Amino acid sequence: MTYDETLHLLEKYNQEHLLKFYNELDEHQKENLLNQISKIDFEYEKSLYENKDDISIIDNDIAPIQVISKEKIDTEKYDRIGEEYIKTGKLAVCSMAGGQGTRLGFDGPKGCYILDLDKPTSIFETIVKKLQEAYDKYNVCIYWYIMTSNQNHNETVGFFEQNNYFGYDKNHIIFFNQGELPLLDIRGKIALRDKANIFMAPDGNGGIFRALKNENIIEHMKNNNIKYLAVGNVDNILINMIDSTILGLMVDEQKDLASKSFMKPTPQGKWGVFCKKNGKPQVIEYIETPKELIEARNENNELLYGDAHFGCNYFDIDLLERISTEKLPMHAACKKNSILENSGEYDFSNTYKFEAFIFDSFEKANDVLIYRVKKDEEFAPIKNKEGDESPETAVELYKKFYGI
Ligand code: UTP
């Protein structure tokens, strides 16, 4: 688009401030800014802003969901089925590593964070350890897809190159980039990071589906005869994605989605929990959950809404493909960011960041399995710099689990 065409478009949507500093830019920056603007879907941005307060569980029919507990099943039968799928390369894993890790405050991709284990080990390396174990056990090199964002892609890839892919076959590690959306200020104006750049942010972990399609990962999976994808948060250092039992269960019961949970130790645990919303599987966030639901118990005194979602999900490829063509709802988070004001000064202001959540895809599955595991065996998250869910607590849990 030319300058005039761009200005015309911006005027239509009251966003002409994006060109306020255009005349101060060099030719390359000018072209680059026009290019960034041309990629924005202004109609979509407008609807995001107008609907930003719409997501609420009030008015929805919420009911408990059925859960299968690892403790209560004959795992041997399912392991046999799952192992056959793993050995024949039908399972791949995917780490979602495109997040900004704001709470951790680490200057770099979260996966590159170095942990104080028996020897200094990055988060990514803990995943390689699991892949290597699977290689030794099943004699198969499992494909590992890693979702990055524009902000951390080069650094992430560089980290693997510098470390020689931690000894894993580099042809089996595939990076792909998730989408991004502009930040909006509280009046709905698109934010500038500086005079030459729109302030973009990754579009949430629910952006994975679109990215898998756009970056040809689904195609790659098909070409390699992969039928199931285990998708996990990068920041859980006890995550167990290569799990023959849940995979066997999923195959045996012909589920197209399986999701792990753990039982919250107390009702006040702040994780999102599984439920049925209007008859469909969903996760409701703690802050959205009415108090009477948080504390409700069944006849065995178990929490009715106590199964926490912790970001370890298995999709069959047909479901992935279907979701990748549909739009997920967008959640607005209000966060402070340093944005360039029209005055030319930077201001640390409230901005809206729009994110899709992976669990909003669950309602699109034909049949879902919720599989409860033990929290101490599979969950050691790194969210905060200090205190709960910090590197210190995660390392403690990790060492306890592995006896190191
Ligand atoms: P969180 O929602 O905890 O976000 O991500 P975060 O970016 O790690 O941390 P904060 O909230 O900024 O402090 C859960 C998982 O989803 C991934 C993260 O990398 C993490 O593995 N994620 C999140 C993405 O891959 N992309 C996103 O846009 C957001």
C-alpha cells in the first residue's frame, strides 16, 4: 500500500496516529511501517476492542465433567497400546514456548532459563532428557515441534544451535512461529512500540492451531505419518508428554482429545479447572468461578470442580486440522507497557493484550478424555521470579521426583 492508501485506511478506523512520526523515519523504516500496517486486520481489531468484556461464565450452564484417574485403571493394557503407537512414530510432541514470561522477568526465552539441578540445565534440556529416554526405551526419534513467537524465535533457534541441539537429532526438532496481534491502548488505539514500529504481542497459546497450519506443521505431521500430538507448556519441568498410558487410553476409547489434570490440594488453588459448559468440555479460570462452585464437593467429599488443567494435552491430527481453520474466542488482558504517545513521549500505560487460550478449543472435540495424574509427579511450573511456582520451588519438586 502507498502512504496515501494507508492513511485513508487508518482514517476509516481512527488510527491515523500510527503515521504521526512517518516523516521522521528513513526510507527503509517508512516502507517497513507501511508493511506492518498493511498486515493489520482493522475490522478484527475493532471487534476485539468492542467485545473485550464479553467473556464471562455467568449465564452458562456449568456441570462437573467425568475424569479417569490413573490410580484407578489397569495401566498395563493401555501402555501396550500406547507403546505401539510411540514405537512406530505416531506420536510427536510440541512445546509451547512463545509466551513472554512477564512474571518470571527473565531476559530471554523461558526455555533457555538455566536451572540449578545436579548440573546447570536449561528448561529445554530437561525436555531433551525425556526425548532421549524415549529414544533409549522405544528406539524411536520422536519429532519435537517448538512454538516460538516473533520476539523470541531467533534467540531460541540460536540457543539450540550453540548447544548442538543438546545431542538430539536436529532434523527432529522443528521450530515454528506463532501469530501476533497489536496491543491496544485503553481507548482502542493501536499502540506504537516506537516511531517506526507497531507494538505487537504473541496471540496466546491458543494461537497454536493457526500456527500449526500456517507454518505447515500439520502437513509435516501427515507426511511423517504422525497421528497424535502431545502439546505441553514449556515452563513445567516435570511435564510428561511421552506417556503411553494416556495415549493408549485415547486410542482404545477413540477419543480425539485427551487432557491431563491433577486434583487441587485445596479449593483455593488458583488453577483453571475442568467442567462442562453448556454440555461441552471447558476449563474455567479461578477468577471466573463462583465461590459455591469452587467449594462444591460430591458424596465422596471430592471437589466437584477440583481437576486442574495444567497444559498437557493430546490432539489427534484430524481434530488439530479442524480447529486450525476456526476462530477461538479472544481474552483481553489489561497490562502496563511502555508505549509511544502522540506527544512523542513514552508512557507506562495500561494496554489491552488479546490472547486465545488452548483450552477454548476443547469444545470442538468429538470426545474428550480427562486423565487425572498425581500433581507431584508431573507438575513443577516456573511462572514467577520468587515464591510460589518459581525456579526455586520447581527445582525442589524436580529433585524430589528424580531423587537427586
Ligand atoms: P502463560 O500463560 O503462563 O504465559 O503460558 P507466559 O508467557 O509463560 O508467562 P506470563 O503470563 O507472561 O508471565 C503458558 C504456556 O503457554 C505458552 C508459554 O510459553 C507457556 O508455555 N505461551 C503463552 C505461548 O506459547 N504463546 C503465548 O502467546 C502465550
